[in-house]
Amino acid sequence: MPDKPSILLVNDDGIEAPGLHALAEAVSDLGDLTIVAPDKERSASGHAITLHDVIYPKKFYKKGKFFGMSVSGTPADCAKLAIHKLMDPQPDMVISGINLGSNTGFNVLYSGTVAAASEGTFMGIPSVAVSLTTYTNPNFEPACIFIRNVAEQILNKGLPKGVLLNINVPNVVHVNDIKGVEITRQGRAQWREIFIERINPKQEAYYWLSGEKVVGTEAPETDETAIMDQKISVTPLQFDLTDLKNMDTIRALNFSFKPESAD
């Protein structure tokens, strides 16, 4: 490993997102940074990748100084392109964020932030996704303080193979309002999805997807309950989705394949 570790920063809010810029400033002296992010917001893009179109990377400058690469693709595209093409050797760590809006519970399946970090995990690179649980009036300071500490720990000690850390930080007014850090399970809070209908000038219906969390459906010791207690949630995620405890139950269904006999 070189004297300075190599750190890849990605996100799904786009190359101009304030959370990405705050993250870059927070960890800038921990290693050599490579920043690769979508050219526009790609939130809730999940783990989509671009197969039927070209991907264009372009240099992005902040106040006249090179900041990173802006990519015409998804968050997962950004991580893949950076790891496999733009960086040599591969990074020592991947950090995705700082995202606006929580990535808790089932949201991790839709999250471009988590997807970008998971590409690093797939390649055996210690990776972290970090989100601030608000869309308005963000205070990035607590998330920056915490992710810097996490990055230092991981660069020194690594992470278990195949594990991604999904971090959610409450949006508080003052740093001292954070009540602690909790290692949590992924929650399963229920959402009531709402499609808001509107009519365009041609009298055609169109829809905006919205929703609300169903109060009282979350179990203790989960990512969501930690946030409600104003604690930072750290959830170790893995990507084998096999339900091992129900394997025998499914075997007991006695599925079989019996093709009809040919005449």
C-alpha cells in the first residue's frame, strides 16, 4: 500500500451535492481522494447499471479547481467505472454519501447510495454508505465527524469480508444533540405508498410517488428506532439474501418438474 491510502468517494445525489462536498472536506487528509459521481441526482435508482447506452465521464471543477469526475450514469455505474477503469490500483476504501434522506429498512434496496458502496464490497474493498436523515436544513457536521472516525478505523483495521456498513445520522441542530452510536439491524418498517395524481394540459393523468411511514410498526434495536432516539445507526449489511432458516420449509413443499410425455 502506498504511504497514503486511496479513497473513492461516490454518491447518488450528484457531483454538485453539498453532502459529497462536505464528505470530501472531512476526509481529505486521510488519503488520496478520487471522486466519481453522477452528473445529476440519481436518488432511488437502486442497483441499476447502464448496459444499453454509453457512459460519459467528464471533469468537474469547483471554483476553478479539479474536484472529480461527473458521470452520465447511475451510482453503481460510477463505482464500477472508478474501480475498474479510472483508478489503478483499486481504492483501499469506498465511501458513498453523504446522502440527503435516510437509508433505513427496506429503503436500502432502492438506495443508490448503498448500491454505489456495495460495488466496493463486491470487489473486496472495505466500503461504507452514509446518510443524513433529512431533506431540509441539513447539518452535515455530525456526519462528517463520525465518518472521519469510521474511515480512520477501517483504514487501520479493515472490515469483515462481504460486509458493508450502512450508516444513518440524525439531523440535529448541535453536535452535542447526538445521543450515541448503536449497532443496529435493518428495520422492516411499513410504508404506505401514495401516488399523487395530476392532469396535464392535454388532460392526461400523471403521477408522483409519495408515501408515509406507518407509525408503530418498527421493532426495537433497528436502524429506524436508533434514529428516533437521536443515535447514529450503524448497520452491517451482507448480500446473500438466502433465507436459510426457511430452507427446510420450502423443501417440504415438494416442488417437482414433470414434463408431459411426448406422443
